[in-house]
Amino acid sequence: MRVYDIILKKRNGHELSDEEINFFINGIMDGSIPDYQASALLMAIYFKGLNKRETAQLTMAMVNSGDVLDLSGIAGIKVDKHSTGGVGDKISLIVIPLAAAAGVPVAKISGRGLGHTGGTVDKLEAISGFNTELSKETFFDNVNKYKMSIAGQTANLTPADKKLYALRDVTATVDSIPLIASSIMSKKIASGADCIVLDVKVGSGAFMKSIDEAVLLAETMVEIGKSLNKKTIAVVSDMSQPLGHEVGNANEVKEAIEVLRGDGAEDETEVALTIASYMTVLGGAFSEFNEAYGYLKGIIESGKALDKFKQLISIQSGNPEVADNPELLPQAKHHIEIKSSQEGFVYSIDAESIGVAAMLLGAGRRKKNDSIDHSAGITIKKKVGEKVNHDDTICILHTNLENWDEARVSAENAFKIMKTANKPLKYIHDI
Ligand code: URA
């Protein structure tokens, strides 16, 4: 078999066989296929697509390129969730304790972030002492005893995806539905859970800019899950503005605490309750969504949800007092208020520009090995639809850096203010 012929076949719009897909992934792994040919095939896939069978095969070939976690040492139906990525997306911090409080085991493997803001591990590390470098025994013990644990990725999961993602990132081939679907699903399948809830983000801050595209990505991932006997549900949620009010690592922990305490932002609370409800339905704790939703809302009101978050912090060696005193989280030296120069209503907030501004303030990484500043971030004071007077603060930048000009411009330009209010945004577009 020659990779040249595989590239030609896909370039001409034909279906690849399972053997050809395996040959490609094996060649990526053993170095026999050079980056320029791998990139050419990725570009051909970008333009010609993959059908369901090819996408499922690519997923499995990537799963088989590394370790697959065996969670059978954990009792019960293990549920995982994954977001396609957005700005201010702290949903994992909220749904892990919620699902666990309903008795559904969540054994979560999470990564660090690259680009806009931190990943879930970075966010939790804003809590002093929080440790995600757990041995397999501690990880399993935590989930068996407390129904939850979160570990940074140490096992060699889906190395082929890492190589391909690095190439896609520099060849403008990230935003291809079959490539995103196989990349995400390969990681979820290798992480070993029985059921998966996917949070597919749509809008300016997401890979998918239109609802139709997001639904297609969601359907593609659900199909892959089904074909591999993993119960999978996808929620298509809004990312046309940052989620909630806080962006940045410590800021997002603070906001997750607010949601778990019952006084969180409306959009954040709605998306978190929806995702957590589907997790608990798939995990078998409830037979239907409304029952799950009502229960989870109730445990937020009773304080049980916040107690569960405190327990998560304690079992991972963090300081649980942050849940009652969020001011114990790292605080930045400078807080720069950005004021509106006009009067009107917030028409849109470009999530990507806010994400970039947060990164420039120190909250995210430009390169893989950059360190991040947990205290850096942005507080959005006015969300889409809100009335703004001249000189009202629309957002606050938090940073330890002495020069924030570039971040200020990016954050300021993110806000579009118009004379009249637009239609209220939907938080959940489809299931
Ligand atoms: N997230 C992933 O893990 N992979 C993609 O391709 C896109 C988003």
C-alpha cells in the first residue's frame, strides 16, 4: 500500500477502506508517513469529508494507537462528559459534583488548555493544594468511595490524535467535522467510560459557527458512540458570548462555586443542569430528564451540591475553604475597568476576542509549555441584551502584568452595543 494512492483516492472524493485508514494511522505512529503526506491527506479529508464508517474507523485506529483505560475496577455505570471548547466554560467543575451527588460515578480524565484559557486541570489548580496527579489506585478509590475523581492525563492515550492535531493546528484543517468528531470521540473512548454526554458549543467562540454545523458535529459524534456501544447524548449549547460572567482560572472556579451555591449566572446554571441531568439519566440514577433536573436543582438549593464540591477538593488535597471564601483564590494585582463609550444594549460579545484578551492577560498559554497565571482573567459585567449607560463598566480585566493594552483593545472590541435590544439568546439549541 502507498500513502500517495490513499491521498489521491481521497482527493478524488472516494471512500477509504478500513485497511487504508489503519495504514495511515500506523504510518503516522511509526514515522513511515512524513508530515507533508499526512497533511495532504488531512487537507483532502477537509474538502472531501469522511462517511460514517470511515469516521468510526479513524476513531478506532486512533484509540488503538495508545492505551485504553480499563475502568472495570470502578463499580457502576461510569459517565463522562466533554465539551468541544468555549470561553468561560467551567461546566465540568459543576457537573462532576452534581452527578456524583446523585450517585453516578464520574472518573474524569482532563487536560490542560492551550490557547484562549486554561483546561479543567488548570482551573482546579487555582485552588491551593489541589492535586490531579493521582495514582491509578487513588483515582479508582476516590470514585468507588465518593463517586468522583479528576486526574490529569498521564497514560499514553490516543497518541495518533496528538500528532494529527498538531498537524491540523498548523495546516488550517482543525474545523473539519469528521476530524473533530474522531479526535474527541477517540479520547473519550480511550478514557474508558460507559456513557458520554457531549457539550457541542456553537457561536463565535466555538469551532462550529452555525447551528446546522453544530448539529451535524453532534450527530456525527453520537453515531460514533453508538457504533461502539457507548450510550452518547449531545447537547448543542450557545457560545455566541462567553458562558457566565467569569473567564480565567480562579475566576471560573469562583463562578462554579456560585452556581453550586444557587446564585450563579442563568446561562451557566441552565447548561450545567442540562448536562448533569443527562449524565445522571445515562448513569441510570433517573429514568427521565425532568426528574433528574428537578433533583439536581434541589440539591443545589439544599447545599448538598456545594458540599460535594468541597469533598472533591478535600479528597484531592486542596483547600475546601475556598468554597465558602472564594477570596482565598489567587487574586491579581491590577483590575482594569473597561467602560462603555455609548448608551444602548449589548448586542453581542465576541467570545473569541474575550478569550484572546484573557490569554494576553496571562490566563492561557500561547505555547504548550508556557506557565499560566491562575489569577488573571476577565469579569463580564454586561451580558448580551443588558442595558448599558454611557460610562458603565462593561468588563474588568484582572492581571499581574504591567502592560495590558493589547488585551484591553481585544476585550473592548468584543462588545457591540446597539441602540435597540436584540432577541434574547437561547442557552440550549438542540439535544
Ligand atoms: N477538541 C478536540 O479534542 N479535538 C478537535 O479536533 C477539536 C476540539
